[in-house]
Amino acid sequence: MEIFLIIAVIIGLLILVLGNILIFKIIKLRAVKCYIKPFFDSKNLEIVNTKFVGFFDRGDFGKQKIVIKPVPVMGNIANDTYIYIYTQNANNIFRYTAKISTVFLFIKKVELKGESITTVLNKTS
């Protein structure tokens, strides 16, 4: 009986982790398709690669103090995800950081920051 409980806990944790990875990939793909790619197409830049910034890193958006609380502040359900966007033109490669603000699975805002640009992107279908 104890083995079944341990197996159930391990399977539950595995489903939780894989679910979070899947949600991240869905949000990233939707943000790149609807917000980021149209912006770079208008600037004649091609997206070469996207990369996860990390759990505690914010890329070009600077450092943030880590605060761990048992519940979100004021019931806040928003979450920010940071990804690196690598683009290229004819002979140069550029790196930008995209900040994707979400509420549950819905993208609320996408901000882009790099060496020469800081902008909020609008959704295009």
C-alpha cells in the first residue's frame, strides 16, 4: 500500500512538472507568433533562435529581489516569463529579451528590450 502512495506522488509531481513545461512552451510559441515575429518582420530581421532566460534571471530587464510568499499578493494571478530572442540581418546577430506578462494562459503584454530598443509590442493576428 505504501509503494502505491509513493508511486502516485511521483506520478503527480511528474505531471505537474511536465504540465508547467508544456504551458511555458505554448505561451512562448503564441507570443513569438502573434507579437514578436511581426515586429521583427517589420524591421527586416529574422528570428534565429529563442532561449529560456532562467528561473531567477530577467535578462536585459535587470535584477529583481526574490520574495517567496505562501500566497500571491492581493490574489495576483499574473506571471512574467522572460525569453531571449536571437535575430539576424544580413551579417549581424542581435539578442533581445522579451518579457511576456500573462494571466493564467492569456498573454496580457509583451515587452521587448535590447541594446538599442525598449518597446511594448501589440498583438497582430
